[in-house]
Amino acid sequence: MKRSLNKETTKMQARLHCLCLLTLYLTTGYGQEGKFSGPLKPMTFSIFEGQELSQIVFQFKANPPAVTFKLTGETDGIFHIQPDGLLYYNGTLDRETRAVHKLEVSALDEHGATVEGPVTITIEVKDINDNRPMFLQSKYEGSVRQNSRPGKPFMYVNATDLDDPASPNSQLIYQIVIQLPKINDIMYFQINNKTGGISLTLEGSRELDPVKNPSYNLVVSVKDMGGQNENSFSDSASVDVMVKENIWKAPEAVEIVENSTDPHPIKITQVRWNEPDAQYSLVYKEMLPRFPFLIDQEGDIYVTQPLDREEKDSYVFYAIAKDENGKPLSYPLQINVKVKDINDNPPTCPSTVTVFEVQENEKIGSSIGTLVARDMDEENTINSVLGYRIVDQSPKSPREGLFLVELYTGMFQLAKQSLRKQDSPQYHLTVEVSDKDFKTLCHVQIHVIDINDQIPIFEKSDYGNLTLAEDTAVGSTILTIQATDADEPFTGSSKILYRITQGDSEGRLGIDTDPQTNAGYVKVKKPLDFETAAVHNIVFHAENLEPLVSGVEYNASSFAAFKLIVTDVNEVPQFSQQVFQAKVSEDVAIGTKVGNVTAKDPEGLGVRYSLRGDTRGWLKINPATGEIFSAAPLDRETESLYRVQVLATEVGGSSLSSTANFHLTLTDVNDNPPRLVKEYTGLFFCYPLKAPGSLIFEATDDDQKSFRGPQFTFSLGSKSLQSDWEVSKVNGSHARLSTKHTGFEEGVYNIPIHINDGGRPPLEGTVSLPVTFCTCMEGTCFRPAGHLAGIPTVGMAVGILVTTFLVLGIILAIVFIRMKNKGKDSVKSAQASEVKPLRN
Ligand SMILES: *[C@@H]1O[C@H](CO)[C@@H](O)[C@H](O)[C@H]1NC(C)=O
Ligand SMILES: *[C@@H]1O[C@H](CO)[C@@H](O)[C@H](O)[C@H]1NC(C)=O
Ligand SMILES: *[C@@H]1O[C@H](CO)[C@@H](O)[C@H](O)[C@H]1NC(C)=O
Ligand SMILES: *[C@@H]1O[C@H](CO)[C@@H](O)[C@H](O)[C@H]1NC(C)=O
Ligand SMILES: *[C@@H]1O[C@H](CO)[C@@H](O)[C@H](O)[C@H]1NC(C)=O
Ligand SMILES: *[C@@H]1O[C@H](CO)[C@@H](O)[C@H](O)[C@H]1NC(C)=O
Ligand SMILES: *[C@@H]1O[C@H](CO)[C@@H](O)[C@H](O)[C@H]1NC(C)=O
Ligand SMILES: *[C@@H]1O[C@H](CO)[C@@H](O)[C@H](O)[C@H]1NC(C)=O
């Protein structure tokens, strides 16, 4: 309705000039009986503003005794009434001056006394777009911070339009017409077309830089009538925008000295949003046990408590500024805090007591060990550099100062002489470890240890004979041996390791040493075997873990002898493998060797072979050699993997036997002729044939298919049918049988088809494909009973053919006999007659 109003206005203005009554009809909103005339009563009229000639509004009818009318109220000298009741106006209505005129009309009698009314006549002045929008200022100035959030207005322009605010005439639309400068045609500024709010575009937010260009000039326009109408008015204004530096910048990294005793919180840095009244907060990404920082509403950042570099040496967190609605004003700023080390940690000892061992005969200057104390303060600074000093040695025998320590490395050395265990088996040293400010005492114990100058001595040199059955369980202990060592107990110098140096090259035996007693337990580690080693002449050797000191050697007392005799146990024959596999073509001749198996008896007895599970009777085995032969025709299509068991039995002895498996894989040969995939019974053409047609059929065979599927070729089984039928290949498995003409009889035709499987060697099959020509009803074969009885089948046709040939043969024979007397012409005519019956 609003949209059509403007159009209506124009039309009406035209008509008002000529036809006032019609105008009334169009402009009055409220129809009374008689649109343009009637009795006096309250009425409302709508009239468009604007400059018009005199216009009639309404003709009031006087009811006696009324004879004349009077008009009062807000006539503004424009509305008049004639004595006969004709209400009209003859001035310019202006909605912006008075939007509604309240008129009072009274009816008077001939004496001028009011007999009716006064009645209120309301005139609504309707707006026409007769006022231009106007910017409140012709020039605006504003400023924007670099990187301001896109879309957030930083200034407004504002225009007014005097037309009816409820009508589209004062619906204003703002636009940016020009942006200067404009690089690459990219707008940095945008205006909200309803509110006049000017903000940055995404590009503007990114690109504006006061260093590159500190000010921009925009021309903005405003249009009324929603900017949609060609009659809309417009105004424009100039806007100068200053670009100001963004002060929302990450501050420099902060260094805070750890363990500060100053009162907290301490201000460490600050951030500032470009305008006041931002809400600041801090966030951190790491999982922290505590977060000792805060920000106040000025943007000042504080550390709230002393930091400990040894706990955490740096912090990274972010400062965020939000507007009053909690919306981020810009990207977060990263705050980096580094915690500066002070020397607040004393050195610490690696353990309460550090133990070093020294051999009795160690030379002067030998390194004994290194004490590594730690300091938690920052590495590679003066705060963690440590110095070592021996402050006490106990006992002081045979003298003081037996040991030295290197000042900065903590390495201990023998200072004066070799140690002797008789003097003291151990020394206690107190070591002062110091950094810049702290001193710590650490304790070092030095053990003087015996040297390995005694060899292990066996209690006896021969452990005699032992007889064991070869099936003695693995893990059994068969003997205990014992040697002793005079060195200090429970040190590497006295611990004994037993080795077998002779008589067990296969490692069937092993020896475990009891750490308390040095007893050695000889155990079976692998099965004994009478057949490979019936007698083991074993030599044991007892050694120390530590090497002997120079000048001392193992002698015969560290060796002992032992004889192990293994007795035989009868064992089953052993096949060389558990599964024997062989592969032959399925068409091998009967009696062909297809595989062999071998088994040996550990006791060396002879072995006889036999088969088990030869359910198809396909195989035979030579009992003496284990060779296996085919005994019947093999067929892959029955069993592609033939599995039997072979049995090996000792000849003599206790006739023990064992079994193994023999798997025979049969490989395919092309031994199945191709055939039709099914019995085709329902192939038909509708009789009479209207156009040549075709049928598709499929062939298969039972041989192993190649990965490409079957590759059959198809042809007609009889050359004589070539004038009626055609066979064409569709693909490797399917072919098409087509008629070559339409002149077929009603009935069944059995078409012989040759199918060749293309194998090596190729196999061919001839199949018969029955095709019926029948009367069709609704596309299916409709066959009245008995109707086809007279049609010959292929068999019958062949029969007829054979009979014909027989007759012909007889005729020919007669002809040939006669030819001796007559010419060849009669023969030709006889041959010609064979053509006809071929068509079945
Ligand atoms: C309008 O009509 C009234 C009376 O009919 C007359 O007095 C007045 O002068 C007219 N005004 C104009 C502007 O024609
Ligand atoms: C625009 O000016 C009008 C009239 O002065 C005022 O009512 C309105 O609120 C102003 N709009 C804006 C967005 O300042
Ligand atoms: C005013 O702006 C809105 C969205 O900002 C847009 O959908 C609309 O088309 C604009 N109107 C005109 C007349 O450009
Ligand atoms: C602070 O230093 C004092 C000595 O200066 C030390 O005793 C204390 O353990 C230190 N605190 C931390 C947390 O390192
Ligand atoms: C051990 O057996 C050998 C023969 O193999 C025999 O000469 C020797 O006397 C036997 N020793 C003992 C202690 O039985
Ligand atoms: C082996 O050496 C030890 C001393 O180290 C000695 O007692 C023992 O008699 C020696 N044995 C032999 C067989 O020489
Ligand atoms: C079969 O016997 C032949 C010789 O007779 C031999 O080379 C081959 O390894 C035997 N095969 C099997 C599986 O024992
Ligand atoms: C051969 O052709 C027949 C009929 O068009 C189709 O159904 C079949 O999938 C085809 N076979 C192959 C292997 O393409």
C-alpha cells in the first residue's frame, strides 16, 4: 500500500485540476451515503498537501428549517463553506505547517440561529515528499584508532527530513560516495545506512596506519524515500577522519628478580586501550598451580607475590580489553615475564653419604671417584658454580691428607700412598661444597677393598661317572659342584662363575651358582641325546667375576672332571618335516610319481611307509622309499587340495610309528567342455516376426576360470543356417543370436551353437538353443494347445535330413549307374533338390 501511494499521488494531482468530484472520491477515506454530498455529521477527509487550485471537499445538505451553513475552527483562511453547504478550500495545504485541520460546521436557520452542529469535520493533510533530507552539519570531523574493531562506529553523521516520519518520504539511507585517498579500490570505511554510524571495514582495520596516511576524506550522502525511488531527494556532507596511532600494543618483555622481599603487589608493566572505560583482564594458556599476576582497570599489570625461578623461570600470558558488553575490543596482547635468578639456593649433596671403593694396591694419583653436588640456581651463572674442599678425614691413620679433591670438578685422588686394608678398611671424609654465598657439608666414605689374588679351588678334581637316560627332563639338577675362594666374601674377587670348558659343545648343560655358598648346580638345559652324544667327558672351570691381579693365574685346582653317560631310549621315527607338499597337474597318468616323504629312526632301525586317509584311493606309497604315486585319475574339480597322512613305522624293535601330512595340490587342465549356463526354455519371438530380432544367452564351463573370466567364442553349429541366423559375441561369456529375416514359420527351432573355450588345448561344445516362434498375447508367448504338434524338432529334422540323404544317395547311385549311359545334367538337378529340406 505504501508503495503505490507515491504513484497515486502523481495521478491524483493531475486529476484534481479537472475533476474535483472524482478527486473527492479518491481522497476521502470514509465513504458515506452519497460520496460527495450528504447530511451534516462528523466526517474525516484525507487530502494530499501541495499547491492546488480550488477544490471542493463536500456538499452538505440542509434539512429544514436549516437554510445556511457556517464554518469555524482551524480553517487557516484556506477552508471555506458556501451558504448552500459546499465545503471547499482555495489555498495551499502544507502537512509540515498543519497536519490535521479540525473544522466546525454548523447549520443555521434563516435567522442565523444554529439548528444543527457544530459538527467536527477532520481534514488530514497527507504528506508528499516535498522536503529534502538535510545533514545537520555540512562538514563532520572524527578520528579513529589504527586497528579499531571493524564495524564498530567511531562517529555518526545525522540528517533530518521534515516529511512525515511515518511515511517513506523521510526514510533516510546513508552512503559513502567517495573515500579519498582510495588505494586499489579498497574501502577502508563503511557507513551504517540506517544510523549513519561510520566504522572501519576489515581491510581498514588491518591497513590503516597513521604513519602512511594520517587522514582521510569521505563524502557521505543521504537519500530519502529509502533511496529506492528516482524521485528521492538527497544531500551530502564531507567527513574528515584522522587516523590515530593504536596504543593497544604489547609491552616489552618484563624481568622480575625472584624471591623479592619488597611489598607486593608490584606494578611490572601496563597496557592501554585506545579509549577510556575498557574492561581489562588477563588470561593464561598454561596449566599453572598459581597465577601470580593481576591487571587493574587502568590497565596496570602487577605481580602479586614473590616468584621462584627454580619453580618456574618464565611466564607468558595475555591481556584482553573488552567493551561494556563483554565483547573484545581487539586482539589480546602477549605479556612475557622472565624471572631473574638470584643465588638463593645452597648446594646440595648427591646423597647423605657418597661411597667410593679403592683397591688396596691403587697407585698415587689414581682417580677414586667424583662428588657431584647440585645447585638449583640458574645453570652457567656465578650462582651455581661450586667449589669443593676436604675439611676432615677420619681416621687419620696412617696419616692425614691421604686424599685430594679438585676444586671445581669434585674429583677425588689418592694423594700420598697406596692404601692397605690393615690400616683401615674405610675412611670418612667431610667435604665443604660452596657457591657464591652458601656452604654445604657433604660426606664421602672410601672403602678399601681386597684385591683378587686368590683363585677358586675345587673341593675335588673329579666328580666321577653319572649315567642318565636320554629322556631326562630338561631343568633337572644332576650334580652339585663346589669350589672355594679365599678373597673377601661377597665381592667380585670371591664370587665364582662355573663354566664347562670341554665335553658339552652343544650346551646341553648349564651351571647356576648360589651367591651365598658359591655352590654350583649342574642342570640339563637342552634334551640329552644318546644317538649324537652317548658319553660326555666334561671339564668344569671355576672363575671369579673380577679379573685376577697380575702375577696370579688360574691353575689345575680351578678345574674339575666329570663323566656323563647317556643311555638309549627307543624313539619314534622322525619325519624330516611335518607337512610335505607337492603339486601336479590333474591329468597326470596313473602311476606317475607325485611326491615323496622321508623319515629316519633315531635308533637307526629301518622304516616302512604307509598311507592313511586316502579316501578317494588316488595315491599309492612305496613302503620302502616313501615315494608317492598316483593310483587313479585325479580331478581338480572334485578336490583341488588332496590331503592324506603318511605313517612311518619302525621295522623290528618296538614298531613305534609316527605320522606326517602329505598335501597334494592339483592344478587345472582344460578338461571341461563349455556348455550353456542353464537350460534355455523360454526363448521366443512373436509370430509373425515384424522385424529381425535377437536374443542373448550365456555359456560357462567347470574349469578353473582365469582372472579375466571365461573367453568363449561362439559360432553357428551348422553352416546351412547362416542365411537365417547369426551368432555374435557380446563378451567372454555372453553371445547374441539374431534372426536374419522375418520369414520364419510358427514353431520351435533348435539352433546348434558351437562354443569354444579358448583354453589350452581348446575344448569345444555344441549345444542346442531352442527358440520358439509363437503367437503373442500381451508380449508373452500364447500357444493354443496342440497347435505346434506338427513342427519338427531338430532331432526329427536331422532324421528327415538323413532320410533325404539316404534317398538321394540311392538316387545318386542309380544316377551314377545310369551315367555310364547318359550325360551329367540329371546329376545337377538331383543335387539342387537337397537344398530345400535343410531349412527346418
Ligand atoms: C478563497 O475564497 C474566499 C471566499 O470564497 C476568498 O475570500 C479568498 O480571497 C479566496 N482566496 C484565494 C487565495 O483565492
Ligand atoms: C539525529 O538527529 C535527530 C534530530 O536532531 C535526533 O532525534 C536523532 O537522535 C539523531 N540521531 C543520531 C543517531 O544522532
Ligand atoms: C542497508 O544496509 C543493509 C545491511 O547493512 C542492507 O541489507 C540493505 O540492502 C541496505 N539498504 C540499501 C538501500 O542500500
Ligand atoms: C628466598 O631466599 C632465601 C634466602 O635468600 C631462601 O632461604 C629462600 O628459600 C628463598 N625462597 C625461595 C622460594 O627460593
Ligand atoms: C667311570 O667309567 C669309566 C669307563 O667309562 C671307568 O673306567 C671308571 O672306572 C669309572 N669310574 C668310576 C668312578 O666309576
Ligand atoms: C694352585 O695354586 C694354589 C695357590 O694359588 C696352590 O695352593 C695349589 O696347590 C695350586 N695347585 C696346583 C695343582 O698347582
Ligand atoms: C624325494 O626324493 C628325492 C630323491 O630321491 C629327494 O631329492 C627329494 O628331496 C625327496 N623329496 C622329499 C620331499 O623328501
Ligand atoms: C557380458 O554381457 C552381459 C549382457 O550384456 C552382461 O550381463 C555381463 O555382465 C557381461 N559380462 C562381462 C564380464 O562383462
